[in-house]
Amino acid sequence: MNKAKRKAVIAGNWKMNKTAAEAAELISALIPEVAGAGCDVVVCTPFTDLPIAVSKTAGTNIAVGAQNVHFEKSGAFTGEISADMLTELGVQYVIIGHSERRQYFGETDITVNKRLKAALAAGLKVILCVGESLEQHQHGVTAELVAMQTKIALGGVSAEELKNVIIAYEPIWAIGTGLTATAEQAEEVCAVIRRVIASLYSEADAEAFTIQYGGSMNAKNADELLAQPDVDGGLIGGASLKAPDFAAIVRAASK
Ligand code: PGA
């Protein structure tokens, strides 16, 4: 597999952090720090920050993403946001199936698949999250679980549509805990995901497919994680909330 065929993508997942005013401040600080980066840079903000994020990043190398999207186009779905609402704002990316949505908001592999297809149909790029809990990790079922999550999420997705999908492997036990998967653990699971992509599509599609690691990635461990042959980028939570920390990871991915 040739890593050079893939674009590194570093995406910040701000989660439920930053008001619109704070978002404007963080983005202003980020713009000069990541200008000229050798990787794609994305910030996934709360819905309420999207308009300011899109206007602030206009003309820069930073793309803006949302953290969820509903699968219906419109209708009686109180509190939900459709893909068209996002694209009209100029949003380019959306995170789908984050473990916090699966854990706290009843997201299932089936709803992940529905959201993913709706997002792709609207022209959004998807960052699909997969990953195992600590218990599943201890039972040694990570590879099966991640393969299953990947297969169900990508059901009905064509090879052409796959070009707009990235997968983020995020072991739940490493998210926000300060416990990072070792570079070997991250590589092993990212390689499993790439094999699943090859089995569902083709070797060429798998070779061109971007896979991120997420879970306590920071300026210190980014180099080693990103050096792994199947780790093409990162989905960054905590460390994306401070411009210098996020920029350091972007620099690590630009090497
Ligand atoms: P973390 O979050 O970097 O704070 O562990 C990653 C994520 O949940 O996407």
C-alpha cells in the first residue's frame, strides 16, 4: 500500500465547546498557524458556530464540518438538522457515528448508514467514526466489531461515493481519557479497516482511502501515530480547542 497516494486529513472535533464568539477567536488564531499546511485541515464545530466558521475561513485552507446530520430532507424531526441546511451554509464535512452519539443519543449502525447516505447524496464529505469500547477491547473483538461497523455504515455506498468518505478509528477507551492507543494498536486496526474497504470495493479504492486515528491524539504523540503506514490523519477532540496544539498536529501531518 502506498501512503503517498492518500491525502492526510487533520480534523478538529470541537464537540459541545465554543460559543460563536469563541469560535471566531479560535479560528482567527488558527488561520495563520495552519496556512500552507501540507494536509487537509477541517474544523467540525457545533451547529451554532457553523455560519461564523464558514465566513471566517473563506479564502483559507480550513474547511468546516458539522458533527451530525439527520437522514431525512425535512419534516417533523424536532431538534435535527438536514444535509441541505448544512450545504447551503457552505459546510463541506460532517462527522457521522461518533461514539458519543452512539453512546448517549441512541445512534446505531443502521442510523449511521442512513445519515451517511443522506450526507453523501447532498454532496457532503463524511468522517465516519468506528471504534470499540474498553470491554470489547478486553474481549479481543475489536477487529470484528470495527469491520462490522464499517460494512453496515457503507451499505449501499458506491465506489464513486466512497471518494467522499473518510473513516476515523477511535477506540472509545482512548477518547478524552489521555489514554492513547499505541501506534501499533492504531496501525493494526486501521489496517483492518483498509482490508475491509478492499473487500467491499477494490485494492485501488482501499489504497486511495483516508483513515484517521482519533483518541487523545496530541502534539506529542501525533508524529508516531501519523508515521504508521495505514494512519493517514487524525480526528482531534481536546487538542483541537487550542490553536497552537491543533497546529502542531497539522504540522506533524504535513511532513
Ligand atoms: P479526544 O477526542 O482527542 O479528546 O480524545 C477525539 C474524538 O472524540 O473525536
